[in-house]
Amino acid sequence: MNTLWTFGDSMTFGHGCNELCVSNTKENYSSYKKEGDDIWPNHLGKLLDYEVRNFGRNGASNDFIFDSIMEKYDEINEGDVVIVNMTLHGRIEVPFDDYTRNVLSTYENAIKIIGDGNDSQEKEKIESVLNFQFYFSNHPFYKERHKKRFKFIENRLKKDKKVQYFYIWSLEDDDKIYNTFHKIKDDTKGKINDGHFSFKGHLDFAHYLYSLMDSKKLL
């Protein structure tokens, strides 16, 4: 059986809808779930009759997403399908003890990850991260650098791995596309103010991706 590989951030992980999600959104939204509701990678896997391997992660940076693809590269086979969701360019991975964590561009989030901000060295680290994000992470050069890396992996997967289909979408550049799909805040009429895909959004997005493929060649 061929495999559907999905890489990305919370939009691919399925924040609020994924059973593995640990958040108030998921707890509050769980009562809205109906039989058959699922996240888009699983819906798309069923449409294709492919095994699904989803490596989306809440808060993932583009570095994390790119690294995830490289780590799984040798396991991707001819005939597989790969869908990549690029995230916000301002997200960066910061070394923390023996692993890395993504830091979003707020002082409060930086404090949570780097430290309490009370000693001078921790304050300096936090300011370094935030200054980089503010002054450089959204610079056109930095964005193009990310795009080139993903374009490189796309070419390798198509030419060397001979994947059946590859699709990449960007949370920033393709916002007009993903904003057309139902969000949790839409499904709950604003009771849960969350901009991630609702169960309906996940289903419709899966069908949107499926409609882009040449199903006759895939199946």
C-alpha cells in the first residue's frame, strides 16, 4: 500500500480536532464532534486508500518541518503522496537543554521557554530571540531562503523518489485559500475563538486537495 505523508504545523496536526491534542480548544470543541469527523490527513488517506503518516506538530517552525521531511526522506517511496504545510516565517527553533523548542514572537512565550527572565543572562537570551524575529525573520531574504529549501526537497522527491503527487501550501502566502475553509470559531458561532480548521473545514480541505490530484493516475 502506498503512503500519504503530511508535514506541517497545527493546521496539519489538527489542533482542536485531533484526539491527541492537549488544549482547552479540544476539550471545549469535543462535544461538537459527530460520527465520521476527523482531521484532513485521515480524510484524504481514506479518499486515496493510502496509509497515513502525519508529522504535523502544533507550533512547528519551518526548520522543524524541513527537518521532519529529511528525517523521513529515506522511508518515502515511489508512488507515495507528500503534502507539506509551510508555517509562519517568524517561528524559529531555539536550543533548550538537550533539545530545541519553537519560540513565538512574544516576550511572554520566550520567558516560558527560555526562563523566568529574572537574571541578566536569561533576559539577554530572550531579547536576542525577539530581536531576531522582529528584525530578520520576516525579511524577504529569510522567507525566500525557506521557500528555496522546500523547492529543493520538492524537486528531489519528484525526480529521485518519484512520488506520485507533491503539494505545498503556505500559511502566510496562501492565506486566501485556507481562509475559505470552515474554522472552529465558525462552527461554534464564536463560542470558541479558534482559527484552526473545524471538522467541516478538515473534510472540505481534504476534498479540495483530492480535487487537485489526477485520481485516475493515483488509484
